[in-house]
Amino acid sequence: MSPHSADTNGDWAMSLSELLRVIQFFNSSGYHCQAGTEDGFAPGAGDRTCAAHDSDYNPQDWAVDISELLRGIQFFNSPGQAYHVDCAHGTEDGFVPGPGDIICCN
């Protein structure tokens, strides 16, 4: 599984600049696909033909709501700003705050 789409450098940690990008989507009341950006998205309405941002999961509606934003803040506030994948335990977005091994189910 790939890192969270907010984690643009792929280091399995949520930096402040990465969290601020999610906040930007929250503040803009939506986002769309945009090639050439650091994460493949841009604020506001537009093309929705790519896979949705990982922060947009409940429901996946091309907008980041407050509960989805708070999930990103959880990752930022976890030890080492880390998160990992754990589909075995059924989290709402497939990620778990804190460092750990990637646990995927097939």
C-alpha cells in the first residue's frame, strides 16, 4: 500500500506543510485533480477523474470535512508524526496513527 496522499514525500509521517495542504482543501470546500502539483490535486471544483485524496473518505465527496481534517491532525500529533497502514483492524481510512509495520490484507 502507498503512503497517505497527503504525505507528498512518502516518509510515512505527516509534516506541518503536508497537514497545511489538507487544511487548504478543508478551507476551500473541495478539491479536484490537477497534474503538476505536489500531490496531484488543487483546491476548488474541477476534474474528478483521478483517485480521491486519502483525507476524503467519510463520505468520499471531493471535500475534506472537519472529522477528516482531524484525522490528519491525529497523524501530525502522533509520535514522530508517523502513521502506518493496518487494514486488518478496520480503521475508517485504512491508516493508524503512530509508527508501526504495514499490515495489509488481501
